[in-house]
Amino acid sequence: MDGRTILYRGILKSCNYHCSYCPFSRHPVSERELAKDREQWFSFIRFVERHVAGWGIRALMVVPYGEALIHPWYWQGLAQLSALPQIRAVGAQTNLSFPLRLFTDCFAGVGGQKEKLRLWATFHPEMTEVSVFAERCRELHDQGVQICAGAVGVPQNLPVLESLRRALPEEIYLWINKMDGLKRPYTDQERAAFTALDPYFIRELLPVPADTDRCRERLFAEGDGRLHTCNISPPLGLRWAEKNPDLPAAGFPAPVCRRKICSCYLAYGGRNDPVSRMLFGPYPLFRIPRRPRAVFLDIAGILLPNGECMEEFSVVLPLLAQEGTVLFLTARLSYREAMERCQSIRHLFRGGIFAGGAYLVLQSEGECGEGREQFFDLDEFWNSAEPFLQKMARCYAFRILCYKHKGRCYKITLLRPRHRPWEEAEAHRLYESLPGKHSVRAIRQGSCLQFVDRRADQAGGVRLLCRWMGISHTEVFLDSAAGEEETDKRKGVKE
């Protein structure tokens, strides 16, 4: 990820709306409580200013229990944070009921950078009209504020939500949250109707197993000082404070979770998951779509062991392809092996980067276009190294696979039985004794030790494919697994 995201929830538990299902509308708020909330918020801002560099904080989002943006101190604080050079995005969940002109004037007056502002706006059909809410979204959008809009997926509210979709500008994403109190599954008709409003609604219905390895880039802070990994995880046992010597100087505290399932968008949307980042960019919690022009996905990250596409990818990838995003596979496998493994989805991809970057292909778009390809051949290396490798095959217990394209070798794999993976030390010994070793790089992966041209790598493949398509590398999504290089590329053997 491009940086860490921190969520903030103050002690505020009041709202200016009075929805029948919400407890916060019934909480009486006192001037003392408001003063304490303001004091804690600005104390937290000073804490962030102190730790923004060491912790690598790049985004901050306010996620109140009630409504925060009716209080001007949140406008001022978000503006202050957006002025920090390290911060790339600030925002809040809101019902959008605050005075827009006062908000934007205050934000600018404090030195806020409007291009960093992100608003997650929730529509409450009991409290506002479609036309009013949609016009407020449009006004902010026209001012250059990035905004999304959404609502809870109450089946009885389908007609009004369909009206909201028609009233909103097409560029504003309308998300639908699953209704937790429905007490029954959605019918097929309801699922179809909500998916027509929100193409990513299916993500709300899929169980997301908890995984702390994916939660190292986000943190949830409460106004009273408690820190959590996310909004539904237990306290970490550390408290934020403007000056707290017990906190780590660099990086977020290690994640702690006792959950089996990430049960809401604030939980699963903030994880370092490729689907979230592919759809919503480096800070997916703001729920503002990114719409990349090209996507590079590692084949190992999207397929189940039987070769079937994971359910979330099977829903999202066709949508991206329909929207015009060009999909590419990346793999250490050869092109033929990769295509055989992903039979069910291969039609969605226009080529990719194969054999660790040794073979690149861009298929034509339509029957009349011309495709392009490039591969780095190893013929010279193979001619000099083959006798040595044949001699070493018995000693190291491997067999040699030579992958060819148009009669020329572009990848060599030394394959061992599954129960005998390559150890780094022995792979390194073999590499160091190879004739012509300086012309190749080695990739160690389980029972495979692979050799490709030293010029071949994933990053170079991405740059070349982007150049062929005439797009910038900044317009693409690169799965972190696809972008990992087995470096140092020029010497030794890395996994």
C-alpha cells in the first residue's frame, strides 16, 4: 500500500437526525460533552502531527457514531491535517446535513487542501429528500470534492434508492450496505436490484475471514486514547497521547484481532486486500472508486487450488472488463501453463507478463487488431550451461525443463520432487558455479529453480505493456504480489 490509514472516532454519540432505528438520535448532548469532544479531537490532531512521519500516516478518516461534521471544529481539524505534506487524503462519514458553503469556506480559510478531501455521504430516507441529498452531493462534486454516496440496503427502500441513483451524477458511486437487521437472506430479485445500483454489492454478502496479516497498514483510534486495529477489534493495550514513550517510534502497533469474520466495510475495506485497492485505490476506506485503465494480477492470488477463480474476483473482474479496464496476468509460469490454469477466466485477460518477465504478450482488441509480444531468449546461455546442468542433475536431484517460443529458449526450470524444495544455500551454490551466470537471474520457488534473462522482470514488463497501450504507469493497478521482485536481481538466488 502507498501508506497507512488511521480512523478516528471521538466520544460524540449524538446526531441531528432522528432515524427510528438509530440510538444516537436519542442521546442528549451537553455543552460539556461537546467541549470535551473538541478538546480530544485537537489533541489527537497534535498527536498525528507528531507521529505522521514516523508512523507513515498518509490518510485519516473520521468515523463518528453520530454526526461530526455539524461541528465546525471537525472542519478546522480536517483542514489542518490536509495541509500536512505527508497526508494525501482526509475525510469523514457524514449525513451531509451541515452548511456546505460555511464548511468549504472554513476548510479553505484554515489552509485545507481541497483535492485531499474525501466525503462518505450516507442517505437517510427518513430524514431527507432524494432531490435535496443529490443536489448537495452534486454541489460538492462540482467544487472538486471527492465524494461517494450510499445507504443501507433495506428492501422496502428500493424505489427511493433507485430514484437516488437517477438523481446523482453518474460519476458519483452509490454504495449499498447490507442490512444487518433483515433477519433473512436477500431474495434473488433483491440481490439483483441492489447489484444494479451498486455493482460491488456482492462484496457485502460474501464472508471475509479475518486475517491480521492484511491489517498492518491501518489503525483505529478513539477520542479517549484507546487504540484498536480496526473498529471491531479489541483494544491493543496502548493509548495514544501527544507524548507517549510507550508507543513505537515507527510503524503502527502490531494488529490484534479475535474475530473470525470481518463483518462490515470499515473492517474489510481497510485491509491490504487486492480487490479493495484495485477498486478504490490506495485508501479504499473512503469508498471512492479508482477505475484504473489497466490491472496486473498475480495468477497465484486470484485462483483456488483447483484452478477456479475466487468468488470475489469472479464477480469483480468481468465488471472491470466491461468498464474498459484492460486486465493482465502476471506469473512465474510460462504463458501456456498460466492459460491452462485459468481456463474459466482467461477470456477476460488480454495477455500479461509470464515466466517472471521473460515473455510479454498484448493480445489484439477485436479480430482486426494486431497483438504484440516480446521475449528474452536464453539460447546462448542454454548452449553453454546445458552440459553442466545435465552433469549436476543427478547430484542435485532435478530434471531440466526448457521452455521455448518460436524455437528459442526463454526459461529454464530445474524441477525437483515436491517433498524436496530448493534450499537457498544449495540453490546459491549451483548458481555460483553456472557457466554464463551473469547473463541470467535465478528465481527459487519451492521445488523449482528457474533461470530467465537478467533483463527480464515484472516491473520492466509493466512499463513496456503500458507503453504499448499508450498509458501511464500511474493509471494502472499492480497487485503487490505481482510487483514483488525476486531481487537482488543481478546476483545470488532469492525466493
